[in-house]
Amino acid sequence: MKRRWLLITVVLFVVLPVLPVYAYGDPSGGLLFQVLMPTLAAIWGMWMVFANSIRRRLGNMLRRLRGTSIDQNGGSL
């Protein structure tokens, strides 16, 4: 059964490039927009999910670099 699918796949890869294709690339940047916007939406969504954790970690790292500490009430000394 696997050989049959392999044979069909190979035949398709050999035959399909021979067939004429009537298409063109859209020069208006539509493809760029279709790729870029979902990518930016995914990055923004991940930022919204992890923003609090990222801010806390960056704040702790900056405090360590400055040499300041946090008092018992959560404020900087």
C-alpha cells in the first residue's frame, strides 16, 4: 500500500510541472499583508498573555543591575 502512494506521489511530481499554469504573482503586496498581519497578531497575543511575567522579570533584572533591593512592602529602597 505504501508503494502505491509513493508511486502516485512521484508520478504527480513528474507530471504536474509539465501542465501549463496561468497565474501571476500579485505585485500589490497582498501576500505580504496576509503573512505579516497574522504574525503580528500572534506576537501581540503572546505579549498580552505573558506581559506581566515579562515586566516582573525585567524589573527584577534591572534592580539587580542597579544594586537596589525590595523592602517588605514591595517598594524599592
